Amino acid sequence: MFESGAILLYLAEKFGAFLPVSIDERAECLSWLFWQMGSAPFLGGGFGHFYAYAPTKIEYAIDRYAMEVKRQLDVLDRRLAESPYLAGDDYTIADMAVWPWYGTLVKGQLYEAGEFLQVQAYTNVRRWTDQIAQRPTVKRGRMVNRTWGQQSSQLHERHGAGDFDTKTQDKLAVPG
């Protein structure tokens, strides 16, 4: 197994968590999961490449990808105006898949493009982003393999749950 959407689905089914049981809610969850799998890496990644990383700035490419990313943000914003999470009232694998792409973008943590994309306009996406960012498991997950920022937020390698308490860079730093 190698694709992140398949991995999320496998784990949700294996552990009976984060995937609705009712057929309608499950279909909604899977629709959003596959929406992300089919669009965010290409459109968000394409935007990031042309906006932030391409050695030659191509205005048409930047504008085209920006327009598509904003269209996706609008789709998300409309959905999140109807429910707290993508698949309804509960946090699911759909939120887990979409949040790292669009949540971090709206928080201004990707490509330094928040102002350019006018992310402040997507109030429901921002609410959802903030809500997910406050989850303890999300906070811990964002520490794993992190090599930048505050040392207390960097856990270069995780081998067990206790590593969060004993192996962040602030705890491993040798004084003096």
C-alpha cells in the first residue's frame, strides 16, 4: 500500500475510526477524500511550484494555478458553511487528508502566498483550519520530522509515544 488516501481508508477501516458507518455519511467522506487526492497535489503543488519555486516566473502559470486554488478554496468554504467538518458533524479521514494542504495554505504556512490568494475571504475554511489545528493529535503530528521552528516543536524521529515527552530538540540540546 503506497497512496495516502488508500492508507487513510485502510487504517480507518482496520481500527473502526474516523470513517462514518452510515452509507450516506461514508459516501460524503469518501467524496471529499478523493476530491483531495485528485486535485490538491496537482493544483496546490502546481501553484506552489510556479509561485514560489520555479526559476522563471511565468505570470500566466501563476495566475492560472492561483485561480484554480481559489476555486477549490471557495468549494471548501461553501461546504464548511454547511457543516463543522467536510463529511458532516464529525472529524474524519477527509479532514485529515485535506487539512494539511488547504489548512496550512489558509494559515499562511505554505508558499507565503496568503495575501496573494486572499485567504482571509474564506472564513469557513479558516474556522475549520483553526478548529483542527487545536486538536492535540494534530499538534503532536505536526512535530514529527520537523526540523525548523522552536526546538520544543521539533521531533526529528518518532519511535514511540513517549518520544514527544523526551526527545524533542529542546530536551536533547546539550547546554553550553
